Amino acid sequence: MLTEIENKKLAELLFPEVEKTTEYWEEKFPYRKLGKKAEVTRMAPSPTGFIHLGNLYSALADERIAHRHGGVFYLRIEDTDAKRKVDGAVDLIINALRYFNIEFDEGAGFGDDAEQNAYGPYYQTERVEIYHSYAKSLVERGLAYPCFATEEELSKVREEQEENKVLTGYYGKYATWRDKTFAEYEEALKSGAEHVLRLRSQGEEGKEITFHDEIKGDVQLPENIHDIVLLKKDGIPTYHFAHAIDDHLMRTTVVIRGGEWLASVPIHYELFHVLGFKMPKYAHTAHLMKFDEETGGKRKLSKRKDPELSLDFYRKDGYHPHCMKVYLLTLLNSHFEEWHEQHPDEDLNNFPFSVENMSKSGALFDKDKLHNICKNELSRLSEDEVYEFLKTWAEEFEPEKAKLWFADEEKLKSILRLYMGVGAKRRRKDLIFAKQVFELIGYFFGDESEKDEFKLGTEEEKKILAEYLNTFDYADDNSAWFNKLKAVADKLGYASDMKAYKANPEDFKGSVSDIAEAVRISVTGRANTPDLWTIIHIMGEEQMRERINAVLNA
RNA sequence: GGCUUGUUGGUCAAGUGGUCAAGACGUCGCCCUCUCACGGCGAAGACAAGGGUUCGACUCCCUUACAAGCUACCA
């Protein structure tokens, strides 16, 4: 045990450059003046420049919680790990979220003098002075000490511990630098040896803390007994130390983070208490999972193995951000889906989002469900909105083909009206994502990639087509046109009346539907399309005849 | 290994001691119909297992199984 005076001397030895006191910082970053229900949340990514679905998922939760009641949602960059830094990452993050209509109120990316910077700096590497103030105060109070153990020594201890089947880590009797004399600390320091700063943990083995998590409820956890590293040998804080200080000084009220942090809550609990901070509320979220083909089980989505985790994956295929948001919200909050169904036209932001209704267990990412949501959401848009969306996408990802697709605005819009069922009693729901849309309507632009086969054979197909062309008149309206199909049916021994056909199918070669199918396939290459007459009138007589003749002459 | 969390139909889920255990996606069938889509109707399909507590357990407790996370000078 060091005396009070020795602690002070040690602190001075360790942090001679620190002048500002913790009180100074407390005053500089006062509690925020916000409404009673307002929460302060944050997104705190490392600047790897890689934003994935999981990040978006929890950013959405943070943003909703903050903005639900006029709170603040800010961006802090956790760049304490130098190895992970990437240039331009902050803009990448801001833009990625902006794409989904998620905006920060404050934090990194706002410019140094901005009002939105009042609790900054927001880069952890620029906050070292602050961390050191608190570190010094901890040393002064005998709650932290320098540790000169080398990596080799540490791993040797761990091996020993593993062998003896005791808890691994730097604690109790294994914490060799915990109870040195002042002279020993001073001597090691003077030798210039590398060292870290460790917490002198006050926890007791066997004791428990009970911790309330907003999602999981009350959780019993063992008290922290580890003398964890506060400051790394380069003076940069570890996540734990930075988390406590930053979220306290930035006056965060709710910390929403991945479930992998639940296990380190005891550390945070002790840190907050030892530093004299009030703990924020915590919500530990479950991870997005995926079905693993190899093992046949669920597993966490990993950015290495799963391309669909990357936001770019969805951007490339042209998923509309609104659809992604709806899907994520249905995963995020169990009551959202029902609410959205009841209020289809309400702004998503009016949904009463609450942490309590967040899922406890990891959800499997379900592409079918996503697609269903896309269909529904897209079908509610106007053809102009869809047109603009497709155009933006195509210009970025298919610039060559875009020229062809968007050469005739009216034509594309007619196609969209057809495929969306604009004007019909009910909308169609054919559109899922941009790439899929262009595959769907590719035949309008000469895309012959795959042709369906006519089930009654080529000979029959040619007979039907020849007869069809004979009587075809571009000026016919939809019903006149269809009556001619019926006439073709009668002439070739097919039933023109579906009811008659269904009553006695053996009396006919087939029905009008087969006539229509032959024409449909030769014109569009597909057995299934929306209204054929409309298609023909969008593409024009010339293109129709060309396509039919191509089949006839094959 | 230790600590922690989780487990309701194929998937997402409601549910908080008494329900014929919601709903959505998917699947299948029927209807509508020139195909498809849309829409309508219907069907199949679940409380991980075993012990308790209780008049009564999906709900509370214990054990087991399975899954996930943590066990760093990474976050």
C-alpha cells in the first residue's frame, strides 16, 4: 500500500504534463439541457471505413431512440486502435447512413467550430489529454498503477493459469505490479521501460453485481476483479476506459451496443463507480444471424464470409433504402410490422420505437421476407419515384445500359406503369430491386438472354403465330385484339371459351390461353408477363413483328 | 474449461400462471383469370428435453442438450 503522498508523487511522475483537472472537464461538458424524455445516443464505430448491416441495424435503433423525443444522436470515432484506421472513413460512414435517411445531430464530421461540436473532440485519439486527467486522478487516489510486465511474462502467466485451470488474467496474486513500493515504481519508470496503466480493481472474487439491461432485463454478473489496462503503452486508452469517460462527458444517456459487450459490463460498472460517474442505460442487442450451410445451424453474420452483410451488396443490386429500413425496423422492433401495416402511409419516424421491444435473440436474415417487403413498399410508390430511383441506380452501376434504358423516358414510364399496375384496381407487386427490374423488363430493350419454351412444340407455335399475324391489326383495342386471339383459337381447334375448355378439355388441342402463350413467349420471351396487348403497344408493331418473325423463320 | 445470454411452426415473431398459443414471410390447395402478378378463401406446421413449484405452466425454479458471446496493451 502506498501512502497518500506517494500516490500523489507517482501520479506526478506518470503524468507530469497533465495540468487540467477532472473538475475542469466536468465543467466544460455540463449536463445537456434537454426534455425529460429526451435520450442521448451515439454511434461509435472504429474508422475502418466498412459499414455493414449490423452497424446500420444498431445505428437505426440509436437514431430512433434519440429522435423519438427530441434527444441527440451523435457520431464518435473510436480510433484507439491505430491498425484499423482508414482514410476518409468518416465521410463514408456519414454518407452510408444518409443514404438511409439517418442523420447525426452532432459529432465527427461537423467541422471544428460548429455548435454541433460542443462535446468534442469526437475522435478518441484527440481526447488523450482528457483521458490522462482522469488517469492521473485515479493514480492519485491509489486506484491505478503502472505495470511493466512484458508480453512474454503475461503469456507465461496465462499458460500457468490455464494449466492449473484457474481464471486467466491479471488479477490478485498474478498482478505482480499491483503492490510494489513507491521506490520500485520510481525505479522502473526511471529505467524508461515500457509500461501500461492498470486499474487497481476493488472487486472481490465471488461477489456479484446485478445489472439492468434495457433489453435483457436484470442480469447477475460477477464483480470485476481484473486489473485491466486503462492506458496502453502508447498512452492511448483501451475501449473500456475511453467508453466510460466519453459516454460520461458526452452525456450519453443510453448506450446501445452489440451483445458481445455484455460480458464486459462488470468492468464498466467498476470504472464508472471508481470514476464517480453515473452509469447510462444500456441496451445490448442481439446479432443478425445467418443460416450456415456448412454446419446447418445459425451463426453470426461475419463480414469476411458473408457478402450480404455489406451495405454495398444491397446498393449494387439496387435495393431501395426505404425497403431496407422497413425490413430492419421489423427485425429491430417486434411491434413495428403490425404498426406499419395499420399505418402504411405514415412516416416511419412516427413509429413509437422502444428498446423494450427489441429482440433478445439473434434474428436470421431472411431474404424472402426482405423481398416481400420490397414488393409491397415499391408498389406504393409512384412511377415517377420509381423511375428516378432506377435512373440513379443505373447511372452508377450500369452506365452503358442506362443509355438504352433511359433513352425514351415515356416508354420506360409506360413500362413501369404496366408493371406496377398504375391505374388498375390493384397494384401489381412485381418490382423488388433495381437489378431485378431490368431483368424483368429486359425484353423491351432487346435483351434475349433466356427464352421460355412453348409447351406444345415449335410446329404448333409457328402455326399459331402465322395465323395471329394474319389477322393482327395494331389499331385494335384490347378486347378487339383478344377476340381475334379467340378467333385464332377456334380456327386451329383450340377452345376460345375457357369454361367450355375446362368442362371438356379432351375435345380441344388446348385453349385461348395457349394461343396467348405462344404469342407472349415469342414477343417477350416469357410465359408470364402482365397484359400482353399493353406490352405490344408499348414496344410498337414493328418490334413485335420482328420478334414474331424471328421465331417463324428459325 | 470458466462466466454470461438465448431456445415458441422452415423463418421473423406475439405472449408474461388459466388463450381452441396471435400475426407476418415462405410452402401447399381452391377461387378470380388469356399467363403471371395482385386480391380472396383455406390447409399443413411450434412452446428444445426431463424434473419440480402450483388446483393449473410456454410463462416461475433446477438439470441436461443445443446455439451465441466474452475470457487481449481489438473493438
